[in-house]
Amino acid sequence: MATTVTIPVVFHVLYNTAEENISDEQVLSQLNILNADFRRKNADAANTPSYFQPFAADTDIEFCLASLDPNGDATTGITRTKTSKFSFDHLTDEMKYNSKGGVNAWDRDQYLNIWICRISDNLLGYAAPPGSPAASDGVVLHFATVGAPPFNKIASNYNQGRTATHEVGHWLGLRHIWGGGSSCTDSDNIDDTPNQLEENVYCPQGNRLSCDNGPYGDMYMNYMDYTDDACMNLFTFGQAARMQAILSTARSSIFS
Ligand code: ARG
Ligand code: ZN
Ligand code: CA
């Protein structure tokens, strides 16, 4: 595959309460999960069923904390901003603008911006796909879904750091594995993910067939499905190639 690339990340922690001001350790836990998942060093890689193992990819994409801020000064790669806002509206991207009580993006041509805050409607997270406007480019994570225990102290189906894995997948051009609608004609446009009718949730077991995708059925343990964090464990080679292609085109400036 391609040579390994490393994406500098800045995490913007926005907090109103102490609980939302998550620790550096929790942010680092998230960074480590991104690196494990994208390099297929995740501890649960063995949970990928044997018939899907041949499709499971090391994407050769890694992440590091930014070490220089936009002024060229040293940074931890984590910004912290106290805010009077109880939650941030996702429809208007409030967390991404100083003027809306959030914090402005660092140059998206140099960094992956990840905002961490309480999101309105308790959305787990969302991402701007390649081609998005510069000011709103990046990923947003609900603070409760960042990292894993013991740093993440919230009991939840989404406390293993996989919301970030899923959202960074979107940021690098991946669609939902079922194609976004509820029909067999829509697609994620990835050849090696089985065509799938609609999203899977919770933690399915066994073969779940749809859209003539037998004998193995839906790849519901893919990071781009809607299953629980503990039940997701792979990207495919096709997805890896799509993300690498985006990094050498629409997002190539990050490496220059
Ligand atoms: N609903 C969000 C999205 O579509 C995130 C889903 C994350 N799933 C998870 N198991 N953490 O982007
Ligand atoms: Zn999604
Ligand atoms: Ca597919």
C-alpha cells in the first residue's frame, strides 16, 4: 500500500461544566484509538469474522497532536475554551466560530480540527466531507463519546472512541456503508464492502442478509455502519484506498 502518512490534529475542547472539560488523558486515549483503528492495531481486530478478515485493511493513516500552532508557536495540540453555552447547535456549527461562542478552526490545510463539546440533540458526532468550506471543515465529537474507559467515565454503547473513527472516515470521503438511503440501489461506492440495504444498530450476531449479499451478508462490524462501538472493528482495503486518494488530492495540502 501507500507509505504511511501522519495527519496533525488539533482538539478544541469547549466546556461549560467541569465534566465537559475532559482531561488530556481522555483526549490522548482518543488519539490512540484513532491510530489503532486506522492501522488495524485495534485489540478487537480478531473479532472480525474469518470470512471478512481478508478485506480488513491497515489504512496506513496515522494521527499526531499538532506541535506548532498557526503562529508557529509550540502547542500541546489541545485548546481549551470556557464557554457560557449549555450546548452547541450542529445545524449552524456554533462550536466552529468565535462569534457563535465556539472557537475558530485552525487552517484546515495544515490540521484536522476536532471540536469536542456538548452537541445539541445529543448527536454523537458529525464530519465535514472533502470539499467543505474552510471555516467549518473538520470533525465534531460529543464530549461523552471521546476516548475509552477509564478516561471516558460515561457508561454508553459509544464510549470506545469509535465515533471519532467513523467521523474521520467521513472527513476522508467515506460514506455510510449502506449507501445512505434504504434501498439496494444506493451505495457507498466502495467495491469490497457488500451492498447493504440499511444501517445496522446495536450489536448484531451471525449473518444478516440484504440486497443479495449472501452468503456472508452485511459487513455490520465496519466502522461506517451504525453499530455499537464494541461491535465495530474494520475498514476495508477499498475504504483505505478511497481515504488515501482523498489525502493525495483534496486534502494533500496537509502534508506540505
Ligand atoms: N451518527 C453519527 C454519524 O452518522 C455517528 C455514529 C457513530 N457510531 C458509533 N458507534 N460510535 O456520523
Ligand atoms: Zn456517519
Ligand atoms: Ca459497497
